[in-house]
Amino acid sequence: MKKLRLYRQQWDAAGSGDAQSINNAMGRTSLDMWSVLLRETLQNSWDARILEQIQFEISEFTLSDSQMSVVTDLVFAELPPEGKSTKIRRLSMLNRFRVLTITDTCTRGLGGPIRANVAPGEGERSDFADFIRNFGRSHLKGLEGGTYGLGKGALYSASEVGVCIVYSQPRVNGVVEPRLIAVSGGDSDYVEDGYKFTGRNWWGEIASDDVVDPVLGDEARQLAIALGIPVMEPDMTGTSIMILVPLEYTELEEQAPAASRIDALREAALLWAWPHAIETDAGPNVSFVFKSDDSELAPIRPFEDPRTKHFAHAFQALDKWSQGKFGPPNGLSFGKEIWSKNPKQQLGHLVVRRTPESGSSITAGYANTVALMRKPRMIVKYMPVAPIDADGDAYGVFLADPEVDGEFAKAEPVTHDDWVASMSHVARRANFVSLALRRVRETFTATSAVASDTTGASNTHGASRISASLGSLIGSFAGNSVRSFGQAAERDSTSKSSLSRRVSIQQVRSPRLHQIQGIVHVGFTYAIRGGKRGDCVELLASARVVVAGGGIERDEGPAAAVAPEFAGWRYGKERELRSTLIMETPDDTEVTAVFVQPRETALRASVELREVRL
């Protein structure tokens, strides 16, 4: 095997971009390094799938002495004068390198022309040139999940020496062709002997026109084997990437939720790619394998992890519903189609799964969120939403409709971790991304109630209604022991208008539905504002039925027969209800007025404050 040659890219006379631009283009993200790395590489692998199932393996291990010799003597015998890769020689004298390898099979491999200035033939793709030579993404690539855009900078960022070695087996003219090349990126430009260099480097074979090309054929395959890079069977296609000297995990995470890099990558796959790990009739879409020094980590099981199991159940129901196999889910889950009215267009499907009790600290950050996704079936983000119930949690999944998938794809930044509605703006037409997100949020705020504020001593705002889409309800108060609070009180003759100048009450949460001994109730939550120290007020709650158009049903009207019954007050987090409630101000404890909820009837509540003397 012969030594690879270093090619340092000079700035073009007409202008160029430096290597640091690749990292800068990724922008800011709330994700950690390993989540970005997992998402970017997996999305690229999924985009390169041949069928609907791929193998995806990440391994971490230490190079052997012979493998280290290949790295230092054959691949990186030549090093640039500037940049992270200059540390390869020094670090190799201290220890054998740790490496990460990321391998996909049942994929196309990096095919197409090996030069960026050569157009692909009919039916051919430019995967190799886009991944190895270019940065950015041509509009000809379409809008899939990764497609070798700017996100590949995560590979260089994850390496202490800014280097990865890429081995691929694409099919070229009907024959599998091994290709190998080493790449560095993420460095700043520099000047040497009066010439400017971009900081981008490649190690391969220098052609007659002084441009670097990959090592090809059996020589590439044998070099990959000598380096310890996982290779496919000779007649299989796929890609394997080796990241040299991955950054220390603790350097990136002050409070590391996982034990190591490989654990963090597995964790990222669970949290961001669990839809691909769900068993279908033909098995999971992605067969994940994570190894550390030949020890295989536990497989990903979305239905068993407390953070993902409710999302997984919701997604399973959504997947069957969106394919027309079943109607909208019911029971613990409910579903809703998300539409634009003008123009009329389905934007996606939403399924929500409810739990009767709130989760533990393990599920914090995932409860009462919606997992947003589109065609690649990777989680874009977990969007917080209003809780449906005071005691239980909700887990939602929204899948964009295939007809508008491109709109949502355009709304994603380089790291694919958000939907920025302004990025998919279309003149003189509704913004589908903005509309879909608003419709999803409204589903949660309107499922149990319509929120509004109440202030002063006599207000009638805040309506609740049982939605037909709710199915069985969740949550409960301990309503078997209603008790009084405070001593007998003498009502003061202070006028309401005088009192309201000192103290008021405001609705602070959307009304929420609950069950008490099997009977549906609704709770309206308030907080006292203002008041002099030592003042005492009694809270008097009432509710009326709302008729069509939003008016209040008169007492003598037909709805009077089902006038809501007041069940009691909930003070703070107490589970028992109080029949009366007297509060000493100032007191910012939230209190909830609970009423029996008539079926298929909307209610509006009001709270009156009366000053009392104890």
C-alpha cells in the first residue's frame, strides 16, 4: 500500500470559502454535539437507503499498533502547517488513538462523479462530490433529511484533530467500486509563502492535474481493512466513516447524562430516532447497533423507555391512521387532522396519548410536548404544549402530510432541529408551517377548555367543554372528603368596588377536566392579586351554561335543569376539596374552583370576592 498525498486547497482567484465556514454554517443549536452527530449521520444514511430498511452501526475502539502505523505512516504522512490536523503526529506519540466508526449498509454508498465540476449522468447522483468536496446543498438534491448538506461539519467538529476517513462502496456502471479518502474541515484559512489557503485538506491520490482523488478499487478496500474501518461484503454497497480522536465527552457536557460518547450516541438515537426503531410488519426501519470495544450496548426499545414509550404508542396509532388502515384512535389516545382552510390543504396528523398520572423526573422535558416530524421520521423537536389535565401528562406526535413535506423541510435550519416558519414563507398564501404549529398548540389549549382571564369581583369569563374527541377522561381529585377551611366568618359591609381597588382575582390557567369517583368535573384555576397584609377574603364561585354564540343561559331557560353543581375548592396542591375558602392576603397560592361538568355543555365560571372578618 502506498502513501496518501496531502492536497491543500488554495483560495481561488475568483474567491472561495474557508473551512471554518462549514462549522459556522451550522449555526447555533440547543442540541449537544453527540445528538447533532447522530442526527446528521443517520439522516444521511436514511436518505441513501436502497429499500425501507438499513443497518446503522456506531463503534468506538482503540487502534492497534499496526493500525496506528497505517494512520501515521501511510494516511497522514504529510500534514499541513496550520489547523487541528497538525496535532496528529504529536498525539500519536502519546497514545494509540481512540476512534469512532459510523457504518451504514443497505444504502447506495457515495457514488457519482469523484470531481465536483463533473455533472452526474442520467439517473446518476452526485453523492461523493457533495459529501467530500462541496459544502452546502444543490437544489437538485431535493429536500430530504440530510442529503450531504452543511450538517456534515459535525463530523469534523467531533474530532480533536478535525479529521475523518471516508470509505464507501457505491455501484458505478453496474459494478461495486471501493473508494477511500481522508478529509479535514473546520479550520481557519492561513497564508504561506504569499498564498492563501482555505484550511480544507484532503488525503488521497494526486492526479495529473494536481487535484486529489480518492483511492479506488481493491487498494482502497485493503487500506480500509488495515485501518480497522468496517467494510461491507465485496458485492454490497454502503459507507463507513472513521472519526479520529473523538473529543472527550466531558469536555462538551458539564452534567453528562450518559456515561460515555457511545452511550451518548445511543441515547441520541433513542430520543431523536425512535420512530425508526419501532417494529413494523417487516421489522424496524433502522437496525441500530452500538459497540464499545467489541461490547455491544443494549438495543433501543422505544416502548420500554419511560421518555419515549407514550410517544411510541401515539406514533404507532398515527402511522396506521395516516395510512388509512384504521380510523382515528380513541381510548387513551385521540387523533386530529390538521388542516388549512384557505387554501384547503391537509397539513398533517396529530395523535395525543394521555396518562392518568404525571411522570417522574425522568420524563421531565418530554411530558406535555409534541414530537414534531416529517417524512424522514426523525424527531425535529419536542414542542411544549399546554397540559390537558392537572394531574396527568400528555404526549403528542405530529407528522407533516407528504403533500406539504417540502414546506416543512424548507423551514428547517442546517441542524434540522426546529421548524422556523419564516423560512418557508410563500407570498400571498397562508404559511403552512406557522398554521400547523398554531393548530397543534390550539388543540391542547382547547381540548379541555377555552382560556381567559378574570379580574375584579364579578366576572363570567372562562368556558369549559367536554370535547367529543377526548374519549375517556383522565386525572382526579380526592373528592371523597370535602371539608371546610377557616373559622366562621362575619361578612363585612365593605362594597365590592372598594374591595376591588385593593385586591382582585385572576384566572391563571386554562380550565381542565378531571374525574372524581367516575364523574367528570371541570376546574377553573385562579390567583389572588394584591391585598393589604392581614386582609381576609372569601371566594364565592359560580358557573353558568354557555349557549350558542357565547351567551349565558338564563336560570329559567331549558339548560337550568343541568345547572353546574359546585364541588368545592382545591387550595394549592391539596387533593381534598374544601367546601368554602377564605384566604388571608397577600397569598399567591393558586386555587381551583371545581364544578360537576354537564355532558356536552360549555360552562363559564365567575368568582366573587367578599371581605370578611375572622
